[in-house]
Amino acid sequence: MPKLITQVGCPYCGSSCDDIEVLVSDDGTKILEVHNACIIGTNLFFHANDSTRPMLPRMRQPDGSMKEISFEEAVDWTAKTLLAAKKPLIYGFGSTNCEGMSAVGRVAEKSGAVLDNCASICHGPSFLAIFDNGYPSCTLGEVKNRADVVVFWGCNPMHAHPRHTSRYSIFPRGFFTQKGQMQRTIISIDPRQTDTAKLADIHYMLDQGHDYELFDAFRTVLRGHDIPDVVAGCKKEDIIRGATAMKKARFVMIFFGMGCTHTDGRNHNIDIAISLTRDLNSYTKASIMAMRGHYNIAGPGQVWSWQFGFPYCIDLSKGTHAHMNPGETSSIDLAMRDEVDCFVNVGTDAGAHWPIDAVKHVKKHPFITIDPNYCMASEISDLHIPVRIAGVDEGGVVYRMDNVPIQFKAVLKGLSGVPSDEELFDMIYERMCQLTKTEPVWLAAKEDRKYPVKV
Amino acid sequence: MAEIIVKNGFVIDPARKIDGDVADVAIKDGKIVDKVGSGAKVIDAKGKVVMAGGVDVHAHVAGPKVNVGRLFRPEDKLFKSPMAQDKFRVESGFSIPSTFKTGYDYARMGYAFVMEAAMPPLHSPHVHEEIHDTPIIDEGALPVFGNNWFVMDYLKKGEVENTAAYIAWLIKATKGFGVKLVNPGGTAAWGWGLNCLSLNDPVPYFEITPAEIITGCLKANEYLGLPHSVHIHQNNLGNPGNYQITIDSLKLAEGIKPKNKFGREQVMHSTHIQFHSYKGSNWGDFESGAKEVMDYVNKSKGLTIDLGCVTLDETTTMTADGPFEHHLNGLNHLKWANVDVELETAAGVVPYVYDPNIKVCGIQWAIGLELGLYAKNMDRTFITTDHPNAGPFTRYPRVIKWLMSKKAREATLNSLKHKDKVIDATHIHGIDRELTLYEIAQMTRSGPAKCLGMSNIYGGLAPGMNADVAVFDLNYKNMPSDPEKIEKAFQRAACFIKSGEIVVKDGEVLDHGHKRTVWVNVKMPENPQVKRDIAQSFTKDYTVGIDNYPVRDYLVPHPFVIDVNVEA
Amino acid sequence: MATVTLKPTKVPELMLEGYTISPDTFAGKTPAQIAGLEGREGKIKVKLGDFFEVSGSPGKTATETDIVIAGDCSRVKYIGNKMTAGSITVNGNADMYVGGWMKGGRIHVTGNVHSFCGIAMEGGEILVDGKAENYVGCAYRGDWRGMRGGTIRIKGSAGNDIGTFMLGGTIIIEKDAFIHVSTHAEGGTVIIKGDVEGRVGGQMVKGDIFVLGKIKYMLPGFKKIATVEKEVDGVMATFDHYIGDLGERHPKSKGKEIFANLYVKAAA
């Protein structure tokens, strides 16, 4: 009998929906049906059925071809390469669980690495703004239950977070928002006519790259001062109309995305959005939230903050303390400035997402990919080690975009012999300890960790 | 496990009324025993003080708001992080240390158990993930209830039994320890940007008052007979003139009798009472209300308190009192983080500099110490800094120094820029009392252990108890005239044995020991109405599924479960 | 005064973290001891002597010590880190953090500097003959206490984030700057002699900015209140006087709100 598993978490976007239903074959190896998920999430589940998924590590040969090797050899090579490097960069973690992010901390300490995650090229500027100005935020249930003015700034959830609007932000009927969409004023701020903008009551089609000026105009108007007739391509009366709507709302929610973090000023766009949120709290209730991309990209920010005190760009090369300063210790800067001499790409595809010049720089040195699937990074790597897919054949904790931890379950039996990220990092760490003749540091709590499957 | 004997120390064990007797403490298999064999490892404690491991009743050490504090304060790490030793994890941070540093620092000070003071239930997996990554120390966590929709809804209808059933379910689901109230009603009002500043301000929509929430939770807690009492952070924290509402809310405990099998005598623990003992009507005429508050506390048997001493450091404030942090941000204009948690609670985080050059900070410093010095029953008065709100926990040794030495207090008073104004607004200058080591042991060991209902496990050195033994380099018979030596001795234990393993020697961490997570499993007959209400709320109001809400067992790999059986 | 000369002999493969290159560390040491001072290249502990030939000798104290680096330091970070006195001259370029957390003394770089020059500086002087990348005189991440004193003069152009969270001191950029000048500042003076793209004085509470060129995009939170004559860096000129950022909070003094000042050279 196929088994229907309910309340499954979806390993796609930062909405981290946990209401998915998955019908699994009797033997627990095939996904037969997926309900409730968006089309992308559905396909991610079905992808796990792919019989061509890598089951063994592959090592680049002198003739350029890839050859399958054992996990033991792969672990040994990775451990030796990390130890030999003066400053390795371990990057990624867009798509894995917190258990893996926690385990990699030991590997990074032992190898004197820089530990960074995809936020570095995504919501990193949001972190910089949070460092400088704070983060008045809330969980997504607060948005569903209370928000009556919802602002989407530089983001397009209708495409990037397909169920966000129906589960949390525009359509749902919440406790104090029984009329759902009817009760909400939607404001979109985007230079493009996106599908989210089409749903909006007010759409500011601002001049690209001038978000900061528009935020400043909103703040200036809120404090009762005059502004120029046109700011960032938007008319004064429209700005006043939006500011008034926010001020008169019962609960304002501002969601922002890459449109803010990756145009000129970057962190400052978020920073002034946070200031605007703070200002609004003098009149009403207001919150702000980053539209985090992946289902657990908030995870490394949490795990590494409690382990090292920083969410990303963590330079552990000193061995004595952690140092962080994006601009210096951020992946792309490190790569472009030739500051690292070994690259480990984990649960993401730097080959596809990074600027090509940065990829060329890290490609001068050993390049390792740890990922369940073939991707551009895996195909240019010196070594590709497959792992289980967190959220499909491996459970674990993930942090939703609002930093709510959700305990994902595995719906499939893992591929035989393929370890989880956590198990793989623990194996690499133990091998590094053997090679350096040092005792591994397991905190007591790790004693009965799920030990690596025998490989 | 090996046998250990701590020989010839001055034993201070208020749980057995032992005050400085020279004696041996024997340890076997993680427990204190009467005697051990001749092969036992000997720790020479001659000329040193021997106490049980410390018990911290209230600190913010794990969970979402602590981590927001870590995340958004990189400057708290800059040039402030100690060097890692071989064999240990990297340590980071001053006011909000990383989990690794938290465990190591508590161990260095000889602490065995720490209670995380506010766990947002929705985020309980996060809290347990952090606890799991905090070495050495045993920990528990108090879920917050004071602004929970279920609690307010049931209590509005006067349904104490349903409230109790819900509390039992939630403590179990979150693997929590007891009932924490933070600004009851006020944080719920903050969902709309409002607050409840008096005990009778109705909560918007729920139409229940803070007084009703407090009374209802006191009753529900005793209905269940939990090890710990209601643990409350009162309304109107941190504002001049709040001492009156503090006393009024303490009075709500009158007439409620403790009912439990754990030896707990209080029905209400009032936390970081320093922040609630303010007189005056504004920051200009701000003065100490410590005397008034302690006059009430001293004559009330059903209460315990912890101090929440201001340590005059740059630190990070964080509390589930969301509206307070917003208010504080309006005063100091530094960065402000806030997290409102659906149906349950909120939290705010703001950095704060307790500047010795600012009059108000000097007065706050004095109030914290006055409360301790006015206390008559030290078994009901505990040392905390509401870490990290009034100062980091690593300053406990400094607080002990101030409490034990008038000379040390005067030295700090003299260093304040507005010394005379501080003297005018407080009583500190006129208090000569110097606490004894016995009293310090009551305030950090036997007292808090009893308050938490764990006096048979922690806080004492009687045979059968957990073998948590701290040795401090202080000569009981010949205490140093230099108070700095007291601080130094408590900062770095000469030896600390945790659950029968030597984890610290000469102030340095040696071993990761065996940490445990203590949680309370309340077993009571099923309540169909509450079960249905919970199920319905997860379908309609929450954004996570009910299956994914309770903390899974693997996240708490070293549980120590205290069972509570509630009869029908 | 006594001079120590460091002659670069090898280009680091990664970056050299030369946080010991400061009069404070060099003072009272022999050339051999200086050559033995620690630096870092990734996780490898290196010695300054691995990368420099050391000659001359320092004074007894930092004040009496001049350091001359006779060559390019494009791959050396942290030159003059936390220095309190004396001087450093770099005959060439220098990498990140030149004069970071500096309290006193003088640094002169004849070439260009990379980012974070004068980060969280408290006193002293930094002179750069070439251009600077981003974050001149900024605060460390998350710190609300940026540059508090001293002077930074960049003879060329600079990138973005100049004087973020500035509280005091002076920054002079003699050519153009890109965006974000004195963002979040609560004091200090920034003088840009060339043009600025925009975002000048955003979220600024207090302090002064002078722009002698043009601002391409003015922030809506700045309002012109007067035209004034002012002397800036030894030159008299007529300026349009703006106050702002009107969107930001401002302290009150004797009942009057105090704003930040932005002076833009008036069109001739």
C-alpha cells in the first residue's frame, strides 16, 4: 500500500510550506503524488525519483574526465585538501538542514576556513542593515492574522515564492483579517510590472536604483515635511497617498527582496526601510521581513550566529577567534581578490550563481562540490560528493524566512550508502583529526549523534 | 565513572546548614556519596571553599531573541573574543556569548544548572538546538504563557482547569520546564502596538486584565503542582514609579497556597526585581524603591525573587516584553530588533550602555545591590543580572564582590560621575551590611534549586545529589581584605566537578562533561475540549502544522525528565 | 626620530595580515626582532621578515618611530592598525584597513588604498595621494560609534560609504565620490571637492558635509534654507545651505531641533 504522508515540509523557497502531502510507494523509495505544493516544489519532490541521481563521489582525472570513487576516498581527499590549504572557503548551504550547518562548523574551525552562505550573494546586504539598524519583524502568522497594509518592495512572490501570498500575505483569512484580500491594501514598489504588482492597489513604478530616495521621501512626508514634486520617478501626491495608507493602517507589513538588496546602495536600501518601519511604529504597528530565497537559507544565519556570533562571512583562519567583515570576508570578494586557495561548494550552485570571474578565480585551486544533484558547480569540480536531499530523503530542522524553526521529515528512504550532509561533515572532521593526530571535539550532546551510515 | 574525593575544604552547604566545616566531599558515579574507596582521585581543597555547583534561576542564554542579539551585534565580538584553546570550540562575544562560550564561562564560574528564562513556544526547536550546542551545563527552559491566546481565552471565561490542561500540553510539546509570564497582557497588546502599563489595563480584543492573567496562572500552576512556581516579569518594567505596581502584582500571590511534591514553598517567583523597584515620576526625580519592595517581600512567605543587578557594562537588552524594548529604543536610539510570535508572545532586543557617567545608570546599579542587602531570607533571594539585560552573567562574581564588601561598593560609588546624586536617590551609601559566603551560597545554590523544585538534585552536597562541586580559592577563616580577590576567586573556580566529572581545573576548562536538558513531563487525563481547541487553532490561526510543532526527541538527546502526575 | 625601513621582498600568495606594522609594536625593538614579528597569511603564522627586509632601527617609543615601507603593499592589510603615535609612509599602494582604529600619529600612502581606510578612527592623520575604495572613515559593522576624530585626506576619488556613523573628525575627498556620504552620521565633517552621484547625508542626524562639485541626485529629505559664504579647507566659496535629513529623528537643543548641514557650492 502506498503511504500518504501529511504535513511535509517543502524544500523549495523561503515560505517553507509544511502542509504538503506526499504519496510514497510501499517500499518508501518512490514519490507517487505530491499535493498542495506549488509547481516548483512538486518537481523538487519528483526529482528525487530520478534514477540517474549520483550515488558515489566522482573525482576529476588527469585527462579531465570524472571517475567514481568511494566515499572513504572522497572524505580522505577532502580532509587532506582542507588541511593543506592556507585559507579554504566553505560556501553555500542554501539547500540543506541545520544539522549539516552545525556539523560543518567543526570542519571550518579545524581547517581555518571562511564559512559563508548564499546570503553573501543574496540577502547579505540585509544582514548589514540589520547590524546597523535592527530588525523589527514578526512571524508570518502575524501577517496572516493582522496585516491590513502589505508592501512588497523589490520582490515578486507570485513567481519567486509562489504560495507566500496565499498562505501568509495577501489572500488568507486570518483571525483579525476575516475578509482576507478584501481587507488588505497591497502596495507594490517595483520598476517592473510584475505579477505581484498587478495584484497591488498601489504600484510605484520607481526609477530603477532609486529606492533609497523613495524611502527617504516616505519618511520625510511622515514627519510632516514637504518633498520635491517627483522623487525617484514617483509623484509627490502618490507618495503622500502611500504614506497616509501606511500611517492609518492597523498593521503594516513590509516585505523586501533582491530588488532592494542588489541595486545601488544595497544594505542602505534595507537600512532606511528599517528606519521607515521604526517610524511607523510611532503611529501604528509595523513590521518588516526579508523574502529569503531558499527553504532553509535562514538556517545558517541562525546556526552560525549561536556558534560563532556571526550569520555569514565568518573567517575562522585565525584559529583563535572568528572575524567577520563583509567586503573583506565575503565569498565573492575573497574570490576576486585571490584570498582563498580552496573552495567547497555545499548545497548550492556557485557555478551558476556566481559572477564568472569569481568562479575563474576559485577554479585555480581545488574545487569540491557537495550536493545531491548534478549542477554546473559539480561539473567543473575536482571532486563531487553526493548527499541525501534534506527535506526529501533526510529530515531535519529548517528556518523559514521569518526564522521560525520547522522540523522537516524525510519522506523517502535515503539512497543506500549516501550520507547526509551532517554525516559527511562529521566523517571529514574525524578524518582531519586522524590526519593531525588530534582528539575530535564533540560536545557531550553529540555523543549519540546519528552516526554515519557505514560506507 | 571514577571516584573522586574533594578533601579538607571549608564546606558551605546551606541545604544542610553547614557553614565552613572542614570536611571531605565524596563522589561516585556522578552522585555525591558518603564515602569512596582509597583509590578515589583526590582533589586537595585545603584552605579553599567548597560549594555545590551554582544554579542560575534566570538567564537568557538560548533561543531566538538571544540569537538575534548575537546576530545583530558584530561589534559585541570585535576585539572582545577570547582566544580558543586547543581541544575546544571557538568562543565569541561579550554580552551575548556564543553557545560554546556560554557553557565554558558558566563552568569556569562553577555553575551546574542554568534556566533559559523565556522560550517562545513556536521557536522551541530553536531553543533546544542551542541548548544542545551549549557544552557542560545542564539547562531547562521556561515557555512563556502570559500573552498566549489560549491562556487569555480560557482565563477570560474563568476556566482554570482548561488553562492548566493547555499549559500541561504546551510544556510537554516544547520540552519546557514551567510557567513564565512576561508583561502579562502587555505583550499581547503589543501585537497592535499597544501595552498594558497597569494591572487593570484590559488587553485589546481579549478583554482580560494583567491581574486576571496572573491570578489565573498562579492557580493553574498549583493545580498542576509543577516543580517551579509561576515565574513573572511584571508589567511596566523599567519605568520610574513602577514599584507600586510591582508590589500590587506580588500581592496577587496572597492566599494562593503552594501545592507540589518538590519541596517548593513559593507560589510566585518575581524576576529581575531591580527593574521593577523604581520610584519617582520621571528620569529627573528617579530614585530607589528597593526598601518599599523589600519590606513587602520580606514579610511574604509565598514569594521568591532574583535581583537583576546592573553591572555598569555595555550590554544587550532582550525580553519578551516587546513594547518595553520599543520604548527603550526611543530613549537610546540604537538599533532595535523585534519579533512578534503568532498567538504566543513577542520579543525585542536593543543594545544598551549602562554608563557610569549617567546618573540613572548609577541609581540602577545601587538598586540591584540594595535589594540583596535589604533581603532577610537569603534562601528566597537570588543573584542574577537578568543576563544579558542588566549585565552579562560573567559579572556574577563582581555582583558577589559588591554584596560581600562595602569597600568594593564604595569604590564603585566613588567612580560614578554623579556620585552625590546617586547617593541622594538611593540608600546604598548608608548600608553597611556585608553578605557572608554562606549567604552567597544560599543565593546561588540552595535557594534557586529549591525555588525550581529541584533541591534534591542541585544546589547542595548531600549524599544522593548530583555531584556538582565547585572549589573556590578563598580562605573561609581568613577572607582577603582586597575585595578584588573575591571576584577573582568566583570568576575562575579552582576546580569544578560537574555530574561527577572534573570539567574545570585552575579556572581552565578541561572537559566537555555530560550536559543534560531538564524538562517537565506533566501527565494528566486527556481534556477533549482543550485538545479540540488546539487542533482547530493550528488549522486556522497558526502557520505551521501541529505535527511539526512539538519538539522531536532527537533534538533533546540528553533529557532529564521530571514527571508530574496530575490526578483527575 | 628614528626610521625603520621595510623593503618588500616577496608578494604574498594570499593576503598578508600585517597588523604588527605599527610604530607602537616596532618601538624599542631591533631589526631582527621586527623581522620576527607575527603576521598571518590565511591560517599560516608568518613573520614580517618573510616578506620584508628590515633595516634601520625604531625609536624607544612609538612617537619617536617612523616606518617607511619602500615598495608596494597592494596585498598587505592592516598597516598602522590601532597605532597611537609616530608615522608610517608607504611608497606604493596599500590594501584594506590602513589606519584602522587609529588613535594618533601619521600615515602617508603615496599610492591607492583599498577599503576600510581609517575605519573607526579616533585620532591622527591619514594622507592618501591616490584614490580610495569604499568605506573611508566608516564604522565597524553594527557599531554606532564610527570615526570619532582625526583627519583623512584622499587626494584622488573614493567609492561609497564615506563616514558612515561618523561622530567626529574630518574626511576630505579631493576628487569625486560615488554614493552614501555620512549616512547615519551624528557629527564630524566630510568635504568632497568633486562630484557625488547621490545619497548624501541619508539618515543623518548631525554633522556637516561640504560638496564643492555637484550632487547628481539630491535626497528629498534635504531642504535649502540659505546661501552662505564659507571657508572650506582654506578656500572661500558660496554655498547653498541645506538641512536634513528631515526624514530622520533629530535631537533638540533649547527647544530647537538640530539638523545636519549640507553645503553644496552654489552655481556660479
